[in-house]
Amino acid sequence: MTTLLALDTATEACSVALLHDGRVLSQYEVIPRLHAQRLLPMIQSLLAEAGIALSAVDALAFGRGPGAFTGVRIAVGVVQGLAFALERPVLAVSTLATIAQRAHREHGVDQVAVAIDARMDEVYWGCYRAQAGEMQLAGIEAVLPPEQVSLPRDSAGPWFAAGTGWRYAERLAVTPAATDATLLPHAEDLLMLAVHGWQRGEAVDADQAQPIYLRDNVATPKAPR
């Protein structure tokens, strides 16, 4: 059976999850600014709990963003380092989709509008629908002001709101049926999305593990006036 290791550091949460022998193990902590210190020890602890070596892993999945720029870079750096050393492929999974998958798992909802606080008076936005247990993107992922968000054109039925961007609920141009603004990505849900991607043959070489920021001017210094 396939053994997959998933990790996510794109938000305040730091989490890892492992699929081995059909069993899922995970660790999850909300530890802002401590991801770099905690991520590798969490991976080692999870492997020890499963009783396997890192070399038993068939592929590695990571949260590719959007999210905190430093956090996304940590995930990319760690997964590339491990994948190169092991000569294993990687699977990049959307942070927004991971939150939608968590909402599906914890709240039993099939339509989720995800918003993450993107700072600079904007949110990262994506809408997802469940298909055979997998939350799939309906439309596009975008970064935009809260007042400009929208549901898919073919939208029907109730939508569940998830993610820290819903702290701006009074400004978001969408009225959901229910809201959980505390939901952060969990590697357990990232792992489930990665399983679907693995089955579709979406794994790529480690050098193709790239972050997705959605914002073009990331970490670019302002031009002098």
C-alpha cells in the first residue's frame, strides 16, 4: 500500500500527517513563527509513532499556498530537501482546498467558500464543491478586496464559509449559510487531497515543487521614487 507524508505550514497552524498501511496519523499545532523549529521534529515523531523510516515514504505532499509567504517557503524548502534526498516525487496541494476539505470533514458540508486573511486589505479566495469526497475548485483562486469576492456563476444551494478571512464577514460580498472563521489548514485534510492527486498521477519531481502566492509582487522591494 502507498505511504504518503503530508505537511503544511502556510498559516499559523503547523501540521503533518502520514498515510501508512491504510491508517492515518497526524500532528497539529497552532504555533505562529515556530514552524521552522517544530516541523522536522513533528515529522520524526510521526514516523516513530508509525514505526517506519522516512525511506518508507512513497511521496511527499505539501501545502503550496496561498498563505503566509514565509510559511509557504518553509514547506517548499523542507519537502524539496526530503524529496531530493529520498528521490521521491511530490504533490502540491492548495491551502484553500485543504481548508475546504477540513470543513467538509468536520462540518459535513459540500459547498465551501474559503477566505484567508491576505493582509494589505485583501483576502485569498476560493470556492469548492465536494465530488466523491474530494473538495474541488469551482472557478479560480484569487487575491482581492473583500468587497469583490463572489460565488461561482452556477451557484445554487447553501454555502459554508471557512477561514480567517471571514473575520471580515461584514465586508465580504457573500452571505453564507454558516461560518467557521477559526478553520486553519490541517495536514490530515491535505493528505486526503494528495491521495486523490496521487491516484490521478499528479505527482511531480521535487524541483517542480513551487509555491503559489497569487500575489505577483511578493517580497519585491518598491522602486525608488
